[in-house]
Amino acid sequence: MRRTSAALLATVLALAACGAEPPRVVPDRPGVFVLGVDGLDPVILDRLIEEGRMPHFAALARDGSYQRLGTSNPPQSPVAWSNFVTGRDPGGHGIFDFVHRDPATYLPISSATPPVDDPGSALEFFGWVIPLSAPEVVNNRSGTPWWDLLVAHGVDTEVYRIPGNYPVPESTAKVLSGMGTVDMRGGYGTYTLIADRPVEADDPKGDIQRVSVQDFDLDGTPDTLEATLKGPPDLFRLRPGQIPGAGDYLTTRLSVHLDPEFETAVVKVGSETVLLREGEWSDWIGVQFEALPWGLMTLHGAVRLFAMELRPGFELYASAVNFSAASPPQTFTSPSDWVQQLYGELGQFYTVGMPEETSALRDGVFSDDDYVRQVALVQEDSRAMLELALDRFDPGDATFVYLSDIDLQCHMLWRHADPKYPGHDHPARDPAIAADHAHHIEGFYEDVDAVLGRVQQRLPDGTRLLVMSDHGFQPYTRRFHLNAWLREHGYLVLNDDARTGRVGLTDVDWARSRAYGLGFNGLYLNLAGRESQGSVQPEEAGALLREIAAALEAERDPETGEPVVLRAYPAAEAFHGERVGEAPDLVVGYNQPYANSDPSTLGEIAETVLDDNTSRWSGNHLIDPSLVPGVLLVNAPIVEGTHDLTDVTASILDHYGLPPAQGMVGTSFLSAGQHARRPASPSAVGSGG
């Protein structure tokens, strides 16, 4: 049981003792259970329902309500889920992209935290750096999460793996952060590969260590090797604001002893020892990193190992080092001690926000078989968490559970066979392996259908069930290099001495440049008074934006004649709220199957404007929102008309008799009389297809 009358009475008495007004306890009513499935596409879902492969979704659509759900602009997961969390668009909550820019430096920064003006101060003492002050790391998202409103009115609320909630804002709701939560190195899934031969990987996203098998016991058989795992930055050796270099991380030793007869190995990490067979994943292994000597500060993490090959060659893969759930070095739940309850029920679980090993597959370190096997481990983890959420759900409660089953798998596996437009080959398709993986995406859809059936089976009678996705999907076959386009059209000018080949925003002549791209959908003017070297006067901005938007919308692919950009949205049109001034000046809504290239997203200026996408990252939703609507299913009638993510927020509140908070823009689809339906926005509602 998650709530007792005694506990509620104690809360009321405590607030009364502080002179605060006690929360209004909502009338008894059925609870709400929300299943959030990232990337569930309505076109693929419709086909699989028609083929009889999604029976639980088919029944919910038949007996309840089912329609397409308008996504955010741009339709990126942190943006979309922030719309849902706050009931506001990016102009209100301030999350406009995965990547924002620092106007002082023109460099990309994470959208999760605001840029830091003062890095703090420290005392240097015999090689140690003792912090005296440091900036507070806060979540960049504004607005009031719906769970805080529910808890304030007496609704016991639990939220599992919600994207965009790291760093974790204070809350009395029980919330586990999801996508955006970092690993112990501060990255988003930095793996380690230990190998006895060179590994080909172009700009790998992991730490690749070359080792040799040694004969340490001098018995004539090389059977032992040693390596290291990197953990957190060595903060007591770094000056305030210093970016860690390759050698600026705490490490722990890893040793491997190979069995001379069998394909097994004994691996020792710190004080823990595991036996691994070739092709086997370990369970979680606790790792410790000594931040200060003599045990003054030990930081705890957890890692899983994969024995890719033991004989005749050697390859040992280590996942990103996750935070220890038993002794977390950082807060990733609210309240901060809720992780202890989760650990007591689940043991160690994936704490990094994107636990699927996508970087290993993109780098060619993993095969598709390796990747799918690791995804199965993530699914085991998420299913155990779902069962816990269902165990803890009582009538009247509110619970949200996030599933990543479909989104990342569509990104990584689309190239094998297009599940939306069957028969369309992808430039990254490899005929030698495509047949073995052609139907994996449909299989993940069927897995989610089984999850829905389990949820329906276990929920108390009368519970309001909502199934939603933040966006749909499209193929990604052609890369558009936005900064190369800006250079070609004279809006972005390189320094006269800029080298050819790989150049970036540090090579730009800002006095002659008027615009630049950063982020997956963002375009910024080099505005005087805002950017540190701004060249565009404010009175020129409007006409320049219209000129660039028209040119982008007129851009055609020379190979197909198709428009590359469906629409370019000025910030003043796309967003509403007090943070519009932080937005990109234009949001580029790409047509399918186009998207901004990864290099251009981080400020690189390529030599070509358009080329084929031969990456394993082959499915996409970072395009015009009208092309990638999500889905909404409810086990009740809903108000006719179009609905979007902010309406889901308003509907959850409406179910408990609560109005939207100030600044929320959604309207409830559960109550026709709540308030007038706003006009549909082309930037928020999609027709799909």
C-alpha cells in the first residue's frame, strides 16, 4: 500500500504546525495509469492492428478511444515530454532541442542545464583542488509538473523514468528520472571496449583500450590481462570550469584470467569477481572510485560486462558505468531517498537515461545481434519496474511508466526493412544481414502490446488508462548539412585562413556571418546585442528570417526534386510564453526522409549540403511535426477534435477535478465542458502518413 490515512493525517498535522494551509484531498475516484511509449507510430500501429498482431491495442481502440496525438515543435523527445510534463510548449518550459547554444561562445550545450556564468572558486593545495564554491546544477525546464499539482492535492503519484527530469527538481512526488540522466562519466552512455587488436571505429563514442594477454605467472601460457574502467571526473584535480581531458577521470582496475581449456574467463573488478562464458553478459557488478585517499570519499557505480570474444582473440565490453542504486553518488529520484525503496524491490537497475547500447552499434563495435541481445536486458529491467509500479498502484493513485522499447529500436534498425513503407530500401541496408533483422521493429511493437495486456489485467476496476506516445517515426535516408547550406548561401562565412575539410563554428568570421545552425532543428541569427559577436541589427532580423525561411522551403533535393524542408517556423509563431527569447530564431521542419546531419547539429560545417545517410542511425522523427504525430488511446470516450501532448496533461488534472496551472495551454479531452477548445495549431498537430 502506498498511502494510509495515518500518513495523510500526519502530513496535514505537520503542515498545520508550520502554519501552512493543508492540501485539499481530492474526492475518492478511480486512479489514472499512463503508459508512455516513446516513438509509437500510428501508421505502423494501424497496420499491425489490421494484421491481427496487436490484439490488446485493437481492443482498447475498439472499446475506448483512439486517435493521433499532436506532438511538439520540434518533435524531439526532451521537448515533447517536457510539453507533457508541464502542459506548456517550449516557449513556456524552455526546452527547445536536445542541444542549445551558449550565445557567449557559439558552442553547443546540453538543453538540460542552463549555461554557467560563474564556475566557482577553489583552493589548490599540494596538487589537490579543494572547491570553495560551485554553481548549483539545476534543471533548465520551467513550469509546474503535473505530478506536483496532484501530490499537493492529496493524490499519491509515482512516475517511472520520465525523460527530461535530470537534474532532478525537488518534489514530494515519487519520480525516477529517465532520458537525460547521465552515466558516472557525465556522458549519456559511454562504453568501454577492451581488445587485444585494433578496433576500427570512426570517432568512437566509447573508450577503446588496446591490451595484450600476458603470462604473469610464467607458466608458459599467456592467460592474464589488465585494464581500467573510467568513472567520474577527478573533480579534486580539476580547476573550476575545467573540462576533463582523457586522463582526468577516476579509474578502477579490471583484471581478466582466461581459462586455458574452456571459453570462460574470471573477471575481477575492484573487490568483485565474476565468471563469464564467451558470448555471455554479466549481472550488475559494483564498482568503486576513490575520489579522496584513505577512504575519505568513495563513489559507487555499477557496470555490466559482455564477453564478446575470449579465444583466439579477446574483446570484453563494459557498459557505461551507471550510478549505484544502493549507494547513489548523485540524486536521480525525488524524493532523493525513494531510490532506496526502488533498490530494495528491484536491486540494481539501469540508471543511465538511455540504457540501450546505441553508441556501440553506431560505432560498429556491436553487431545487430549483439545490440538486440542487450536490448532484451533493458526490457527485463523495464518489465520488472512495470510490475513494481503495478504492485504499488492503489485505487485513486496516479502512475506514469515510460517504455523505450520502440523509439531507439526504430532509430537503429529501420535500415533493415522499412516498417512504415514496406519495400523501400535504405542506403544503409546491408543485404547480408537485413533478412535476419527485417521484422525486429514489428516484434518490439508486439512486445508493447503484451505489456498493455499485462497492465489491463492488473489494474483495479475503474482505473482510467491512457496509452500515449510523444511522436511517430519516418525513414531517414538523406542528410542535410544545414551549416553547409548557410555557407553556400552566404549567411555563414569562414575565416580566410580556415582549413578545408572538417571545420566548425570556431572557424567562422562572425563579423561577416548572419546565421548559424546548432541543434537538430535550430537556426540562430548572429544577432547584435545577444550573440557575443553579433552582426545582425535587431531591426534587420525580421526581414532576414523571412528571407532564410523562404530559401529553406524552396530547397529541393537535386536527386529527387523533393522539398528538403517542409516548413521553417519563426520562434514567435511556434512558441508562446516567457522564454521565447531563448528559442532558436527558426525551427527547421524537415520533410521526410531528410534530417539535419549529426555534424551540423554540433556546429560542424561540411563540404556538401546533401548526401545519403549510411549510418546505422536510420529512422528519424526530428522533422516537421505534422509528419510524426504520436498516438493516444483511452479506455473512455473523449472529446471530439484534435488533441496534443499538453491536452494529456490537462486531462490528467481534470480527472481529479483540478484545473490547469497558470501558463498551461492544454484542454481536457475527458470533459467537454472544461473550457473552450483552442484552434488547432499546424505546428503542434500532425496528420501523419
